[in-house]
Amino acid sequence: MRTHLRQSSVFSLTVLAAALLSACGGTEPPIEAPRPVLATAPAAPSSPRPVASTAKAIAPAPLDVDPTAAEMTREGMAHACDASLKRAELIWEGVRLLAKEPAPLTWENTMSALDAVHLSIRNAADFAELMSVTHPDKGVVAAAKDCGPKVERLLTSIRLDDATATVVKRFAAQPMPVKAPIPSSWPRYVERMVKELKRNGADLDAPGKARLRQLNEELSLAMQEFQGNIAGATLSIEAEPKSLDGLPESYVAKHPKGANGKVRLTTDYPDFFPFMQFAKDRAAALELYTKFDNRAADKNVAVLDKILRLRREKAKLLGYATWADFVLEMRMAKTPATVATFLDDLKKHLAPIVKTEMAELEAAHVKLGGKKGESIPPSDRLYLEEVVRKAKYGVDAKEVSEYFEVERVRQGLLDITGQLFGIKYREVPAKAWHADVRTYEVLDGDKTIGRFSMDLHPREGKYKHAAVFSIRDTRKMDDGSRLMPIAAIVCNFPKTSGETPGLMTHQEVSTFFHEFGHVLHHLLSTAELSSFAGTNVSRDFVEAPSQMLEEWTWSKPVLDRFAKHWKTGKPMPAGLFDKMTKGRAFGRAITTQRQLFLASLDQAYHATSEPAGDTTATVKDVWSKTMPFRYVEGTHFQATFGHLMEYDAGYYGYQWALAIARDLYSRFEKEGLMTPATALDYRAKVLAPGSSDDEGKLVEAFLGRPFSRDPYKRFLALGARK
């Protein structure tokens, strides 16, 4: 499910699966880790005819193919990709031929067929992306990455094909060829398809289309380069062993002294975030932070300049004032002006709360030997927040983790969501890419409605963060049956081994619930079209269901179901829970302010028609207007900001979705977190439709009133009151 998050049709589909991820074990909201980019295609051929992306001998895969049934070899991976794309090509060719048919078009041979094309391409792209970042066999990984160019070539040809555009426009111009009533998603899909024609250059002349092809190719390659540079840019520092003072024993054990007597600390998340939060050596923390914000800087500053230039040219070519205008047209926010107003409103609301929190951090800074009145470096933020939480609330993150053994958390998550949504989980033997992977079927009564796999533990070569990957979308089949959706949740939680428990931080527990919210959104969909199924929703809405589910990890009755001390089996004491919840509020405003910095930087780069200029100067300017910490000179944060590739002009969406999540949660607060009737209503009105209707209308249907940001503002203000 990721970059760009999957859209509504083959016209807006990209090589990358739409993923929803978070940094497992990190201290930030689940929005920090850039997604890897599959290999991109060479220049697409000038002809709009179907692209022979598969060998002649390859038989097309059936529409209901299960990608996970592929043989886990390089050849098997290649065949799975090719067979799905062959199926897509055959269906697409049938649609193209209709351009010459004088008879009225039917829903089945046009729109439903194009949705089937989308599904087949996603079968290829989604599974390939999952295998490219999880499979231990390098040959399988290579074959998975090879799928990317094949997908991109086919997509480029579909998007710029005159015959396909003719069919879509003809269908849109004729009366809907079925008897009323028709599903509300049908006219919505037709409208979306027509709009996507323009967005993909169908109205351009031949030279314009040729230039658009070139721009798409250059952008794809540059984005791949940008993300690849980040992925390959693990930097490190060497520090004295005493620099590990304050870190958990498990962290210290993983950082033995080298031959020179020093320990090596890297910019990888499992190294970086714990060191920022717990290490007493703040000089080393600043050194590591500086490295972290300079990953790939030697290459990516120039690459970003190129990407921003190409995006501006593409937007102008397609008739949009800015790249942000182009992107936001398909989002809930619609315009850059709406986004700017939203961000400014939150900044004004946060200003006094941030000031209160900063006063406490500054006091702690002075107590630890800092000078009064000096600007605090951002590398000290997490550490000082931890110090204040311990001093003011007595919260010890290490003590809290004693109650979150990973297997208990896994089972607790399944028990809780099963009870809420009226479903059962049944672990089943299944082919998987690694022995750690566990697969479950989802049952609604006696009917299996979905399947998902859990790949929860770290290993060499595996994706380092947390994400949910779509493997197959659902849709209503021509015979009236429903195609079973499939997903995978990938994380890097500690593993219980023998007598050594895998203890999760509370942040990791929240991350687990967050990601599983995406799984439920994907699997509980009843959308008629795969293009609108599950998480195929607006990018500024898609995080809301998962963000809301995080709140269950802040309920004592809910935690008591699975949060047991790994040694004694006793539940978390009420006193410790109270400290944890009170400590939670502190730092929320500053954390949110950082998210507003990221969203504002994203808009600064994309909501302008002017050349980007010095992107480092832009970082510094936005930082000075947004962040309460001093700017670290010599850093190049923009070079590490992977979300500029996948959430371009859309990073605001995390805060937008959080506001929706808090409003959705307000009904559960009133009616009870473990009230099945409320959860089932939520399942029916919000999760099941996907994007079959406007997301704002779905929220209003569940709440019984229009969406409001007031619950989110009250939530942000809690830190100032506690």
C-alpha cells in the first residue's frame, strides 16, 4: 500500500504498492521511514499499443490468482509477475478494441474490465514489492525488482493510449447502461476515470505526450535514485563504551567494543532512536544526529533539485499552476490554500502549548548542566522529554516494556479486534518467504473473508521499519462472488527466544495496533470495485482508521487483556499506567509541531510555480518559522526526507487524518472502546465501503454529524493542562 499510495484506477496506479508504515521502535508517529522504490522502467516505447512485458509462452494468470502461491524461487517470482501482467494486457486489449465498435458500451466490458486490469497489475506490483524487501533469497529479490520496469511500461502505455481514452469518454457520455438503482460507486468511478485521463495527458497533442513520457521516465528514475541513496547511506560514529550509559541492557549487548576499544553507532533506526532517547552522552547524540540529517546529502540535494524541476514542468504541461495543485486535486483537501489554512490553524492552536512544554524542557536542560537561555539542539528533544516524564510522572519506558512480551501482544491484538469486529482468526499453514512468517485466515461466521501474514521480527536484509503490504485487493466478481483480499504486515519487533523475552516498548505496541488498523481496513472491505476497495482511499484519509486504533493501547481495561509482566504474569499496576498516560500528553505538542514543520516544508517545495532555489535555505527558513529548537548548521535534512518522493505535496495528510481519527474515536469514547455494536457500525460505514463514496460522507454517516477538528484540538491541549 505505498508510494504513491494506491489510487483509484489504472490511470493513477504507480509501480509502488501503497504502504502504510511506521518506524518500529521509534519515538515519532508512524510516518518517518521512506519506502523502497522498485526498479524503474527504461523509456516507454512511442507506440501506445500493448507492451509485451511477458514472454510469449507465459499463460495469463486468472483474475483471482493468489500471488503467494508462487514458487519461492527467482523463476517463480518472475513467472508470477509476468502471468499477472499478461492477464492485464489481454483484458486491456479487449477494452481497446471497443473504440471501433459502434454499439453501446456496457459496464462489464468497459469500466469493470478496466478495474480488472487494475487488479491484475496490482497483483504483480504489490507482491513484487513485498518480496523485494522481505525475501532472504537475493535471486527472488532481484526478480521482484525486475517486475517494476514491466509494470511501469504497461502503465505508461495504458495511460497515454488514445483508444482507451476514447472508450472511457464514450462510456461517460452515454446513459449508464443498467437499470436503476445502480451502485453509488459506479458514477464515482466513471468520473474519476475521466478526470484521470486529463491528469495522465490524454488531452495533450503528440509532442506533449512524448514530453510527458520523458518526464515520467526521468521522474521515476530520479525518485528511485533518491530513495536508493537513502537506503544505502548508513552513516556511523565511534564512541567510548561509556557513551552507552542510560541505554537498555539489550542495546548495550548489541554494541560490543571494537578492536579500537570503541563502539560503533549507526544512523539505522534501531540504533538511532534509542540513543537519542536514553543516552546520557549528549555530545555523542548531537554527533549522531548530525550524521542522521546528512544521510545521502552528497547526492540527494542535487537529485531533489532535479525532481522538483521535473514536477513543476509536468504540472505546467498538464495545465496545473503547481505540483501541489496537481496532487491535491484528488485528495480531500483539494487545494494548496486549504492545506495552508489547515496547517496555520494548527500552528496557532499549538503555539501556547509548545511554549509550555519547551519551558519544562529548558528547565530540565539547565538542571543537567546546560546554560539558561541557550537554544536546545533538536538531538536533545527525545532525551529531555524522557527526563521530564521520569521526573514529573515517574515514567520509565524500560519498566513499561516489561509488560509487553511480543507473543502476548500479538494474541491480545487478535483477541481484541476479533471481539470488536465480529470476526475470528485462524492460523493456517501456508507457503511463506521466511520461517518467522505466520499466516492467518479471517472468518466472518463460517465464511473465510480474508487472509494476512505477519512477518514481525528483524533479520538481515529485511525491510527495517513497519508497513502493511497489500497482496491482493477484493472486488465483486462477475459471478457475484467476492474475491478474497490478502495482506501482509511487516515489522521489526524483538523476538522471544528461549528464556529471553522479546519485550516491546509501548510505542511499538501502538505501532502494531496502528499497522493492524490498515490490515482490517484492507480485509473488511466490501467494495464492488477493487479500485475503491480497502485502503484505496484518499491519501489524506487512509491513515485515520489506523491512527484511531492506536488509542486502544491507551486504555487500561484493554491493556489488562494482554499486558502481563513477562516474569510474574501480573497485569500492569494502575499506578504505572496512570504515570504512562499522564506522561503521554507531555511532548505531544512539540511532536506535532515537528510534523507541521515537515508538512510545511513539503508545501514550500511543491506549492510554488517558482524554481526551488536553495533547498537547504528553504529547510532553514521553514525551521525558523516552525521549530522551537535551534537549527543544526551543516545538515541537509531534505536529502533524507524520503516522504518527499512518496507523499509529495501530501505530508499534511497525516495531521489531516489524525484530526479525522480523533473525531471517529470520540464516538467510541462515549459508547465504550469494547462495544461491538459501535465497532460493527464503524466497520459497516467506514471500513467496508473503502472509497466507494466520498470519505467525508463516510465519516459523517458514522458520527451522525459533519466532521469536526475540535476533538483533535482538545487532544493536543491535554499536555498543557496536565
